[in-house]
Amino acid sequence: MRLVKKKKAAGCPAGMRSPCPIANTLDLLGDRWTLLVVRDLMMFEKHRFGEFASSPEGIPTNILADRLRRLEEAGIVRKAAYQKRPPRYEYRLTARGRDLFPMMREIILWAKRHLPAVGTAPPGTLDRIERRLAHESGA
């Protein structure tokens, strides 16, 4: 997803269309696929392109490549080579990416309250994920 050029609000920093934090977060994360990539990194510990591509939502590979690139550019993920020939990469959440966990938790809780057909993780799962992410942060 490329950002659509829109009229920039007066006094708005470069690259932003508005000083609104919701608008700017949605510009980065608000498409159909990006939070699913973050979810797979965060909740399911997927790290490789093929693992993301095998998610049940069926993200097209060209879109997946674009979303991983955008998340890397935004400092939400970092990529590291795990194989030289052919080049292959793993993706990991950065501290900035791990900071998305409280928002992801709230989305899950909202969905459980208002979308009765959604699945439910086993009890304690979100707490275990939160502890793992804190450990990865060194906290």
C-alpha cells in the first residue's frame, strides 16, 4: 500500500498528512494486511516469508513483500539474513514493534466483546505472549 498523496494540514511534519496520531498510525498500519503480519510475528512467532505466506488469510506474496519492507522502513521489524545463497531473511519485531502489543490485546478484547463468532485463545495466552515480548525486550 502506497500512501495516497493528500492535502497536507498546515504545520504538519514532513511525510504526514495530518498531526492526528490516529490518522498517522492508520497510514502505517491501517490496511487489510499489515496488522496480520505483526500478529504473526507477535502471537504465532512466525519469522520467515514462507511462514507468513502460509497464514490462513492468504496474503498475496507481492503484498507480503511490500508490507514487510514498509514495516522494516518504519522500524517495526528488522530483517536478518539466515542464508546467503539464495538470500533468505528472517524478520523480528523491534522494540517499536513489540510496543504494539497493548493495542493488539485491546483489538482482541474488543472483538471478543463485539464479534461473537471470533475465536478465543486459551486462557493465559495473551499474558504468556506479553511476558515473552518483555523478555525479548530485556525488561
